[in-house]
Amino acid sequence: MPATTWNPADKSAGFTLSEGDLRAAATGGGNIGVRANYSATTGKYYFEALANVHTDNTYDGVGIVKMSQALNNVFQGTGGAEMIKNGGIDVAGAVILANYVAGGNGHVYCVAVDLTAKLFWGRVDGGNWNNDAGANPATGVGGISISAAGSINGAECAPYVASSMTTIDVTANFGASAYAFTPPAGFGNWNTVSGLPGGGASALSEWWFFS
């Protein structure tokens, strides 16, 4: 089974991939993005993204997005949940958690998602999940709901990185190497996602077809 990477067959033209398709860089020029090459509908998953360059506090970010969401419309659409530079979290085009911690260049965005319970957690480096000292993905506490009507809600989703009008350049770790920070207990990595569509997860190869 191929390792999880950003998918060169599922990206906007404005993104450039390198380092074995783990590094995704864009320098602006409209709402663009790139999805990973594996997706899932259920299960608990974790990944990290090192911000080599991240200059925008509002729209550029890292998170998950449903496979049916157009890559040029994530910010206006309802199909994504993402962390942005200032630590805020956006779900389905609405800010759910406002600015709380500086991210940006040199910081690691940690994303944990329970697709079965439809909950999302994000943190910058080893900080508190969702800016809440009591939040804990391992126990299901303090997660941000992604089950609102019209949002991710049970859809097939994949990790993604998105850009609007400024530079974002991140290197993902989907579990093929040691993480910078400890994943929550019970959360697997996207390198373990396998199976068939409709069975809880689907392995998407680069023959098939993300702001």
C-alpha cells in the first residue's frame, strides 16, 4: 500500500509538491488547495503539519475536507474544518474557535479527528487542544462538532491544506516517521487507513481524481 502523501492528482495548479509529495507550497493567487491521497468516513486519525512558511491569519490553514468539496471553494463552502495561523478553528465556513495562540513559521499544527463521533481537535505544537486545558481527544472531551447540517457530517474526508491570497508552505507527517508531538491515545495515523469505499475507510490511489 502506498504511503499517505499530498495527492498530485487532487490539487489546485497553484500548489507545488516536493519532498516525496509531503511538502505543499502555494504563494497565493486565489482559493486553492490540495488533499491527501487517502480518505475515511469513520475512525480516529491524527496528523501533523510543520509550517515552513505561513503568513495569513484568516484563511490559509490545515485540516480535513470532504472529498466532494471543490478545492477552489473551501472557504465559501461547507465541507472543511481547519486550523489557521492564529490558532483559530473554522468549521463549514464559520469560525467556531477564535484566535488563541500564535502559529506560523516554524510551528507544528496538530490535527486529531474522530470521524465516527464527528469531533475535531486542533493545537499548535504541544499546547492545549482547542485552547481548553480539559479537552482530550483520547477521552472524547472538548471536541468541536463537525456534524452540523451541510458540513462534513459523515462524509468521506481527507487531510488538506488550503491557501487564499498569501503564502503557505507546510510539510505533513501522516505517520510514516516519528511525530514531533505525542498523538492522543486511540488515534491512528493516516498511513494506516485502508479498505474499500462504504466500509468505513477508502484507500484512494493516484488514479482517481481540494482552497
